[in-house]
Amino acid sequence: MKRAAQSALVGKQRQISWLVFLPAIAVLQICGCTVGPNYKRPTAEVPTAYKELGNWKEAQPNDQNLGGNWWEMFQDPQLNALESQVNVSNQNLKAAEAQYTQARALLRYNRAAYFPTITAGADASRNRISNNRPPSFTTNGRTYTDYQIPFQLSYELDVWGRVRRTVESYREQAQASAADLATVNLSMHAQVALFYFQARVLDAEEQLLNSTVTQYEQALELIENRYAGGIASDLEVQQATTQLETTRAQAIDVGVARAQFEHAVAILIGKPPADFSLAALPLTTPPPPIPAGLPSELLERRPDIAAAERRMASANAQIGVAKAAYYPTISLGATGGFESGVITTLISGPSVLWSAGGSAIAPIFDAGRRRANMDQAIAFYDQTVANYRETVLTGFQQVEDNLAALRILENEAQVQERAVVAAQKYLELANTRYTGGVTSYLEVTTAESAALSDELTAVTILGRRMVDAVTLVQALGGGWDRASLPDRPECCGKLTSNLK
């Protein structure tokens, strides 16, 4: 009875010691500091207005947002149908989604350090102790069986914020990956539009060349009749034939680039080129006005800028991780379970065993390793700051480039249209003079070449305007907004690739 009372007293004292120890652990976790600098976004030079916007026509006030499906502003059903297939079948987009899923998994992996690690196992062994062990052991020569069911708990107290800074870093890496996904999404949709409009430009060129071939065939037939009647010379027949065959070759050559653009579109929508065809549709309409907005808005509207900024924040958190290495690592550990020499008594009160304790390991000398790690973290942060500012500058450059191109090409298109009209009048006069016997057919072929060249140039300018309109939309972020980034990537579901 006396032993039982003493045992109960010891057990009660141990229980009291744990009741005192657990609040101390909680206080350490709550009151522990987080070392390292708190993140503050570095400044970037932002102009008050776009230099190249000038007096260029912008969108109406009720259309100042590009919107998620920005390609719909071109009012092209065939383009809309192609763009709708990108989110479903584009392999680059699927790869970016998988990369974002990896980033979320890494975040959850590191976030698990907030909680203790508990392991369990089972062990059974048959042992014999050597007879030749030192004589102080009384079990020499004994054979015994040992059954164990051990449980182990280990936990690092995040007193200095190492775990918190690590989770912060990976959370911002996951946000950067979400922005990368939006960047790929925007790029894939923009490429579909670019290749599609370039194919339509070639359709317009082919239509023009084929129409011209028909006109040249009629002209050649007329000259051959005149030659048969002794009015025209064989030289004129050969001039008309040369011009006709040259134009036919040009029309055929257009098919090479046109086929390549069609194949490129097929790949972007996830189809083999053999299973896809793009109906011919000559481009005739100019691009719609694009709302450029303010330069300050670009920092919130471009996903690549957001990705660079999030990586900068992640690098800042890594400085805190490196700094935490200067402080002691405080860990708790506990072992418990059951042990018995007979399996029938393994799960019973007398078979219980346990031990608990803590440890603190403080670095004393590492030959400058921690200092080097800190210097590397700071230098990497400086690198991400420079990358961020360069990304911002590049974004402004791309917007300015495309604004300038659209503004200048619009003026060029107006001038080129006057050149086309003048060339047509020149051709009419040349035909009149030739049929009147005033001049040779050489003047007609010269006028026809000039007219065809001016018309092809007009088509090319129209195509360049469409391409620059698409690249301007891409440079402006394609309707994306920074608010699309998940605040807690470890908690949200799958991020849709059609980011608004």
C-alpha cells in the first residue's frame, strides 16, 4: 500500500510538471519574435502618362477595361471559337497549371512544420546475450524476446520565426507561380490571335493576287488578239506573259506562310495540324480602339510584373530564414509506447513506457557559413529588386512601342490609301493611252506593277495594325488584375487558367 501511494504521488508530480511545461511552450510560440526585415514593396519609376499615346484615338469611356475575353473586341466569331479551345487543350497552359500545383504542394509541405511530427511503429525481436560480456552483467547467456510498439513525437519551437518566414517565402512563390500561369494564359491567347490575323492577312494578299492574275489573263488575251491582228508586237505579248506568270508565282508562294500559321494555330489549340484547317477569310477591317489606361495601372494589370514582385517578397522572407540560423534551435521530443517480453501482455498498463524532454542547440563556430548564407540571401533579394524594376521598365517600353506603332500605322494607312487611289488612276490612264496607240504596253505593265504593289502594301499595313493591336493588349495585361492572385494558395482549389 505504501508503495502504491508513493507511486501515485510521483505520477501526480509528473502530471503537475507537464501542466506547468505546456503553458510555457505556448508562451514561447506566441511571444517568439520573427527575425528578418518585414517586406515593403520597393518603388519603381512610373511615368504620369504614356508618351506615345499623343492624340491617338482611345476607346470610349464605357469601355475602359479590356475584360477577361479581350479577343471579343475584334468581333470575329471564328477567332472567338479558336480562343475558347485554348483553355481546354493548350499543352503549355497545362504545364503552367501543373507548375502552380507543384508550388502549392511545396507550400503545404513547408507549412506542415507548424505542427509536430508523430511516428509509430512495431518491433519484435528474439535476442541472446553473449556469455563473454563483462561479469558485471547478470544476464549473460540469457535468451529473451522483446516486443515493442513505440510512438515518437518531435517538434521544433518556432521561437525566432524561421518556420514562419519559410512559409511566407513559399506562399509568395506560389503566388508568383499563379501569376506565371496568368502570363502563359495571356501569351497563348495572344499567340492564337496573332497567328490567326497573320493568316487572314495572307488570305487578303492571296485574294488580291488571284484577282490580279484574272485581270492579267484578260489583258494577255487582248494583247494576243491584237498581235494576231498585227496591231501589237511579240514583245508586248512576252511582257504580259512575264507579268502574269510572276504574279501567279507570288500567289502560290503566299500558301507557304499561310500553311505555317494554320499549323501554329492548330498546336496552340491542342490539335495535330493534320486534323485542323482554318477557313480562308481575307482581313478587311481595321483594329478596334484599345483602352490604354494610366501607366500607374500597369503595375497591377500585368501578371509578369506581379510575378516579379512576389518573387521579390519571397526573397525578402529568405533573409529572415537566414538570420534565424544565428539563434538557438529549440526542440521538444517525446517517446512512448508499450514494451513486453510476452505478446499477450504487450497492450497493458505495466507495459507502458514514456520519456519526454527538450533540447536547445546554439551555433558557436561555423567558419563564416551563416554569414555567407545571409550575404547570399541579401544579394538574391537585391537581384529580384533589379529584376522587378527591369520588368516594369520593359512593360512600359512594350506599351509605348505598340502605341507608337498603332498611331503611326493609322496615319500611314491613310496615306497609303491615297497612294492606292492614285495608282488606280495612273493605271486607267495608261490603259487609255495604250488602247489609243499613244504609248507602248510597257507603260501599262509599269502602272499595273505600281498598283499591285500599293495594294499589297495597304494589306500589309492593315495586318501590321492588327498584330500591334494584339500585342498592345498583351502589353497591357489582357484584362488581368492583381486581385486575381490567391491570398492563401495552400487553401484554395485549382486556379482556373482563364484568369480575369
